[in-house]
Amino acid sequence: MTARFLLRLAPGIFGDDRTGRLLLRDGHGFETRYGDGFQLACEPGDIALSLGDYGLVIGKLFSRIDNRAVSDLGPDIRAEVVRTRGQWLLENCWGGYVALLRDPGSTDFFLLRDPSGLLACYHAAEACGTVYFTNEPELLSLTSFGRGRVDWTRLSTHLRSSDFRGSETCLLGISELLPGCRLRAAAPKDQEPAWTPWDHIKPDWRFKRESPSELLRRTIDNCVGAWARTYDHIVMGISGGLDSSIVLSSLKTAGASPLLYTLATRAPEGDERDFAQNVADHFEYALSASHYAMAEINPGKSHVAHLARPVGNYFVQAVESTVRKHMDLIEGDGAAAIFSGGGGDNVFCFAASATPAADRLLAEGLGPGFLSTLRDIHSVTGASVPQILTKAISRACRRDHGHRWKENSHLIAAERSASETLAFAHPWLDCPRAVPPGKALHIALLLRFHNHIERHRRPDLPATIMPLLSQPIIELCLSIPSWSWFEGGINRSVARAAFADRLPTATVRRTVKGRPDSFALEIYDAHRDALREMLGEGLLRQQGIIDWHGVETVLINTAPSHVERLRLLEFGNAEAWARHWTQ
């Protein structure tokens, strides 16, 4: 099962005093712990570390020294963890965790979330001072806080900025503790960054002894190996692309025996079975290959209905069905997890942009290195060298090097777009002075992926592990100059160099990525009538969020554009999500 927890902080809870109201019905399979000021319900085995009277750590925690799971710390270290409000954990450990830390100067608590984003943390407060924390907002319905209600304004702004993820959610009174941030339970809305990507953009001191590619390979092997040792059974989807192949290579090195699957679209551009089979054969693993199944798609259902935002995609329903079939093949007891190469594009700075050239211009001036980067970006993007030169100079000369998030108001009601201001507020977007614009883009890419992490969280499936998002890997990749990722005129070049001798040559050289978009378009064509009924009679229209005239025009069009069809699928998922929370 995916790790789930529900934490209640309230004055008047002492030790084994179980009179506080944390309503957990029989059959949820939770373990409950009590301490002074708190009650915790979580899945068995999901407390990584007890800090005694000082608090606890929920999730998975690994040591930076040996990458082993941390299950115990001495009393002096426990005190140091609390004294530094969790900073010791960020500097000496990594993983996917949320830490509950008692404030040594009061009866209050601090909550700290690790930078990976692998374990979510939402919070909601009652007027009496009770505060709840959970990674699954649906669980709040088991408490006196009650069932969440849709925040229609936030839902509208989410659909205009669906790739952005700030602390606000689409449910009233429920907010998110952001990755790498910390808050005081008595004032949960005032969170502060405890970890920031901007501290890691300078070249790593270890580059004096090892090349970035050598260090990256070792770091990925260490992190993937640590995750692999945590689970007895691993199911993994592979595409034959670079990112999933790197993770599989490290799993092989760690001695793991994952069950592999790949899914293909009917259209050639989404059929990667030959690539995936080549990688599976290379590492001597069996591979199960099948097509995305339309029979698994229900347009009236959102697979992320239990979450605080409609971040899902319909095609994931078919992925989940395949995963369940593979879970049925697992024999024996022990923990299971779903591994993925997700986040690799983001961590490895895969972007079609001139900003890496701007970074090199700022660092080295108009020299041979800058000219080389211009040619590299030309090879990756197909844009002309003069175009790249013009954009690079423009970005280098711009006073503000921060990333500017783009709004998408396509098919949103004009009244909504005009009256609701989008505020892209996130501590990772607070760009310091004199920071290269390519690094601002790299950090924005990391932030952009957080919605995708949650898209694959289901309470009835094992945890989804995306090991490339591990904190040591993120920090190392941030320290590599942005232009290095494009060296040789190929994307993610440092990662390719790191694993060139362990991957099939075709994988190392492959630059085209397969995508499930064609299956998504099939979903639209197969369920267009259902979408028309859902949206025409739905909550998004009633609340004045969507431009119904524009939506209807697309629906009656016999040949709507690719973008239009994907947009209406996004609306359909949001409608299904909203109906769940208004039942």
C-alpha cells in the first residue's frame, strides 16, 4: 500500500490520553501512536525514525554516509535534529519523509518536508487550534475537520496554471507544506524554506577529483540501490528511453529483480516496445508488453479524486490496470513498490531553450565555449544559430533572470481570467541576484514535475518511487552548469556519458521520446459524447469556469486540434474530480 498518514496536533493530548478526536474506522489498517500533544495514524512500518520525546519521522530516511536506511539515532543527535529544526536531517540524510519535531522552547511542533516531494504533506486547521497533517486529503473526512469542499476560485486558477504547484490547493481550508519547507504547527500558513535549490547551483567541490558524469553515475547507483533495498518486490514500467533505462541499470547493479512492463499506443509515435525490449534483453530481464486498453478508461472517474487538486490524466487509468495485473504476479510476502524513471527530464535539465547559452555567455563571455554551446543548442532544438544568439544575449542582458511562469487561459471563461489574479508564489522561484537564467529554468523544471509525482499516488496501490528525484541527485545535477547538459549537441548529455558503457548504444543515442498523447486523443474520440454531456451539465460550467461556447465549438468540430482535445480531457478530469468532492 502507498504510505498514508494522518497526524493530529492539539493542546491537551498527553501521552496515552486517547480522548482526543481522531476518527479512524475499523478496516483502514492504521497503526496509532500517541505522544504529548499529538496523535498519529499511519500504515504499519511507515515511521522511519522515532526521536523519542523529540518527535518522529514519517516515510523513508537514508543516511548520506552509507545510504542505509536510518532507524535509530543517539540521544545527542536527536537533540541536534530538534535544535536545528530539522536542518541536521537535510544535511546528513535524504529520502521521502515528513518530520514532526517538538520545539524545545515551547509545547509547539515544527513540521519539515524533505526536498524530493516524494511524500506529500497537506494541512488543515480548526478554529479550536487543532491542526491536521496528512498526505491524503480524503483522510480528513475521518476527523472532526470533515470532508473537504471545492474552492472554485482555486480550481479556476489551477486550470489556468496546471503545471504550477504552490501551497494553495483546490479544497477550502486545505494547504500544502511544500517540498524542502518547514512550518510551525501553531501558524501553519507561515512556511519557510529550510532547503532551497539556489544553495546548490555552484559547481560541486568534488568535480576537482571526479568528472560530473562519474559522480552522477555513482550518486544514482547509491540512491537507486538504497530504494531497492527497501522493497522486496519491484514492478517497473520502462520505455527504452534514457531515464527509465538508467534506473533499470542501477537496479541491476543493486541486484534487484524487477517485474518489467511497457505500454504502447496504436500510433507508431507512442509504440516503444522494440526499444523497451532491447533494454530488457540487455539486462536479461523478462518484459511484458501490451497496448493501452480503452476498456479501462472511465471519463466520469478521476483517478486522483482523493487528492487536493485535479492533477490526473485519463490514460493513467490504463497504466494502473496494468500495474495491478503485475502486482497479482508477485509471490511471497514483503513490501512492494512501483519504480519509475519519472523526473529524469527535469533533473537532467531537458529543455528546448537558449538560456544555457546565456549562462555560458555570462560565465565566459564571447569565446569559443559560448560558440560551441550555440551549436549544441542548435543541434538539440533545430533553431537557427542567429535565433539562439539573439535570445541568449537578450536573456543575459535582462535584469531579472528569474523564470516567468506562463498562464494558459485557453477555453477558460473570460470573466474568470479577467477577475482572478494568478500569483505564482513559491520559494523556489525567488531568484537571487546574479543567478544564471539557465539555472532558474532548471529549478522551474524541477518544480513543474511535482504534479506528476502525485498523479501516480493511489491508496490501493504500492508506493510509486521515482529515485531520480532523490535529494543527492537533485543537488548534484543543480551544480552542473546548464550548458553541460547539451554538450555534443544532444540533450541530457551528462547522464548519457555517465551510463554510456552500461546501456545499449541505441538507448544512449536515442533522442526521440515516445508519448501517450495519441492514446489520449483516442480517449477523446471514443468519449467525446460523454465529455459533452459531462461538461455541458457539469459543475465547471455552472460555476462559470469554462467558456462553454468555446468548449461546445470544439466538441462539434469534426477535426479539433491536438491542443483542444487535450484541453477538454483536462476539463473532463477536473469535472470528475469536482463531482467527487461535492457528493
